[in-house]
Amino acid sequence: MNPATIHRPSILAIEDDPVLGAFVHEQLDRCGFHVTWCRNGVEGLERAQSQPFDVVLMDILLPGMNGLDILVNLRRHHTVPIILMSALGAEADRISGFRNGADDYLPKPFSVDELRVRIEAILRRVALDRSGHARPGMPPPADLPKPGALAFDEGVCDVTFAGRAAQLTPTEYRLLETLWRSPEEVLSKPFLYQHVLQRGYSQHDRSLDMHVSQIRRKLKAVGYEEGHVRTVWGKGYVLTTAAVDG
């Protein structure tokens, strides 16, 4: 096989720290990715808007324009997967990132193996989306018995209620769809991490929790109240029509 015909996934890394930026660039290149490295937010946004990338990896604290502002600007017209990097414990930044459409986040410091796994998981999810993520023997969500009149649209990876779009991210859509296919059944976190996020579960990883939080907020915003994504402590999540306390 001619090596020139092998597609190398393209990564845009936006990181102003020269040590971390050089490390990410070198290590991802060794892992088989084609990496473009930008050192400030303005340059990073311009590159992301003008060139096609498979994944954008960026810090939140950047000179020129911070990562959250870049995220908001990109989400107006682009669906490229975005992974945010933030200091460990920066909960408010991570919540804001997911709320504005981030696909994942990495708390600093992180290992190159963790970074590679996160990127590969996103690339697998994108490939599934492009293929229609059809599963043999599984009817589309629109054909399933379900509470209320929530309508699923796989073409845009979103749901509508009473004509109002929830504006889910592709990851949120996949998570809600998975829960929707098993109403009143508790699905474990390890299963959801593997099935939806395409990676193993870690008790310190709160990505799934934040995606659930965003689904709840967006369904409430469009007025959908007949079904609820409920937390079953120590077990996982369930889509239920039972009333939620409080």
C-alpha cells in the first residue's frame, strides 16, 4: 500500500504554553495524526474557520481570545468535534464548555495515552455518525414507543418537541437516543461510556454527568416534561416517566 494514500486525521491544537504545545504536537504526530499548532486564540479561530480539521484541541485560557469564545464562534457554523483542556478542578469552565457545545474535555495534566484515547474515541463516534450509526435489528427512535411527542431526527442529531429544536450536540443526541431505546431501564455508567463515548469508564471522569445535565436543561428549555433522565446513584441513568422529586 502506498503510504501517501493513508489518511492521517488532522488535529488543530490551540495552546499558548510552548512546552505543552510542543509536547502535544510531537506526541500526536508520532501517534499518526497530522497536527497544526496555533499559539493564540485569534490565529486558532481563523485556522479552524478556514481549514477542515477532524478534531480541534484547545486550551481554555489563551491570549487574544479564550477557548470558550472560540467555541461559541465555531459552533455558529461548524460541527467539528472540540476537546477543551482545562486545569484540574476548573468545574465552571468545563460546565460552560459543555453548555456551548464542547464534545469532551481533558483536565491538565494529562498523559499522551489519555489524549490519544480521547481523540480516537471522537473519531470513532464521527465515523458512526457518518455511516448513520445503524444497528442491526434496532428500529429508528421515531418507531419506538416513547413518552410524549419528542421527535428524533438522526439527520441533524437533534430532537424536537412541539416544533422546537433542543439543539443537542451529537454526543448528547446519542446519549438520549440510547436511553430512549431502553425506557425505564437503568443503564450503567460503564455501558454508557463504552456505547456512547466509545471509551472506558473512570470514576473521576465527569463527562457523562455533564452531558446528562445538558440534556436535562435543553429538554426543559423546549418544554418537554413527560420523560426525565434520572440518576440512579451507584448504578447509572434511566429514562423514566415517573415524577422527579424536587
